[in-house]
Amino acid sequence: MPRKKFRTVNLRQQVNAERKRNNLIFFTFTGVALLYLGITLLTGENGLMKYLELQKTQQKLTAEIVTLDQQNKQLKKQVDALKNDPFYIEKSAREEFGLAKKNELIFQFEDARKK
């Protein structure tokens, strides 16, 4: 009888040792896989870092689009005024090109701040 008990204890120790080894292999493999997955999700081609970078780029481009739309509206108003508003045409000719009507004198003053 004592021999059977010894074999049972020895067999249990072997089973426990094999379970520990299998658990160690499983958890090591799982840990490495999770580490690889985490690194790939953070730094991969379609990872979190790339996503955040693309979000910043999108925000900048959206702001630029808004600015360009405002400038475009302003330029369209200016073009419309140059086509249809004779007073605006006259004002632009006087301010931008220094033109004057007949019998008008143009006085140009130096800016006192430039001295």
C-alpha cells in the first residue's frame, strides 16, 4: 500500500509541474502577443499616433478652409463692387493708382512716424 501512495503523490507532483509549465508558456505567449498588439495599435501604420496626427491636420485644414472661404467672399464682394459701383471704382482708382479728375490736385504728405 505505501507504494501506491508514493506513486500517487509523485504523479500529482508531475501533473502540477506540467500545469505550471503550461501556464507559464500560456501567460508568456499571451503577454508577448498583448505587448505586440499594444505597440502596433500605438505606433503602427493605422495606429493611435497616426490617428492623432491626422486629426490635428484635419483641424488645421478645416480652419484654413474657413479662412479661405471668408477671403473668397470678401474678394467676390470687391469684384462685384468693381463691376457695378461707380463710386467704388473711383475710390479704388484714387487710392490705389493715385488718379484724379480734371482740375484736381493731389497732395502727398510724408508720414511723420517714418522720420
